[in-house]
Amino acid sequence: MDASHSDLEAIRQLLSDLTRRVYRIEQKLGLDDASPLPEPVRAPEFVAKAAQPVPSSPPPRSTTARPDERPWSDRHPAVLWAAMLLALAVLTAVAIRGLKQAT
């Protein structure tokens, strides 16, 4: 809480400084609608309490199950690995058979 409160105070100070700078620039430029310099306003206590973080709750669970929209290959990685290993074994067997026939 202390960190957020000090952040809020720093923001208020920055806004106050910026307001003063704009007021001085308006005076130097001679703008007619230059408003008088406002005093920094402290936020009421209820605003400071409302700015405190609220503990979050998990999102409500749906009563209906969502369909699995992942691709088939993402849902069945074991099948893909088995197919790759089978292809590797077949290619290895073909390569070994070819080497034996060549000699």
C-alpha cells in the first residue's frame, strides 16, 4: 500500500509542476484565457481507499466444455513421434540392405 500511495503522491506532484509550467508559459505568451494557478488538491480518503488493489478471484467456470480447437498433431504428439521413429527404422533398414547388396 505504501508504494502505491507514494506513486500517487509523485503523480500529483508532477501534475502540479506541469500545471505551474503551463500557467507561466501562458502568462509569457500573453494569452487572455490564462486561468489563475490552481492549488494542488489532495484526494479524499475514500478515493485513496478505492485505489487500493483488490484481491482477484479466478474467472467463473463455464458449465459447458469447450471443444478442443488444437490441431490433431498437437493433440497426439506420441503418434507423430512413433511415426517418425518407424520411418527412421525403415530408412535405416533400407540403407543397410542397400549397403549389403553393394558389397
